[in-house]
Amino acid sequence: MHIILVILLSIFDSLPGVQIIQDSTVGVLLDEAINGKHELVEIEGYRVQIYSSNQQQTAKTEALELETRLKDAISQTVYVQYLPPFWKVRVGDFRTYDEAREYKRQFVAQYPDLMGDTYIVRDKILVMQ
């Protein structure tokens, strides 16, 4: 599986105009998986979505600013995704809905200004095995 991830990252990295945006933790986990220390697996799970916009003038900037604001302030990994035409910011890798719900509760208590944009979504998550 990790060979496929490396190949995909290499392909996307070489395409003009394609930029891979990822939390630094993802790179560390990929490196550990590639070097055989752990196996990184993608499974069905949940994330907490805290931002989504298709406003082409501002969405990318707002998503990246939100990532910067939260990256060192919270314990979960922050993912910025572009799923045309939407820029999304999602947080965490939760195996169960209940884990995601509990994190969402704590998150909106800490960041009430983001409460209206915060939802639990099904997503592919990365976990170590």
C-alpha cells in the first residue's frame, strides 16, 4: 500500500499546477510507513469538517489561514482539501462517529465562532497499524 502512496505522490508532485497541501504529520507517517516502522492504512472513518467554501476569490486563502491558525493550537491533524469547486478544512482521524462527535463538542466549545460551519463527515482516514 505504501508503495502506491509514494507513486501517487510522485505523480501528483510532477504535474504542473498541482500542489499537494498536507499537514507535516502526514509526511512523517508516510516516511515511517515507507521505512517499515509502521504500516499506514487508509480506512473508512470520520473527520470533523470546520470549513467549506466555493467562493473562488477567497476560499483557498481562508482555508489555508484557518489551517495555520489551528495547526499548533489543537491536538488533531488539520487537512486542507480542494474538492472542486469547494475548499474544505477537516480535522482528525476518527474511527467511530462517537469519537468524532466528542471531538466536535470540545472543538466548538473552544472555537464557538466556527460552530455554524462544523459538521461530522465520513471520510477516508489514515491510521497506523
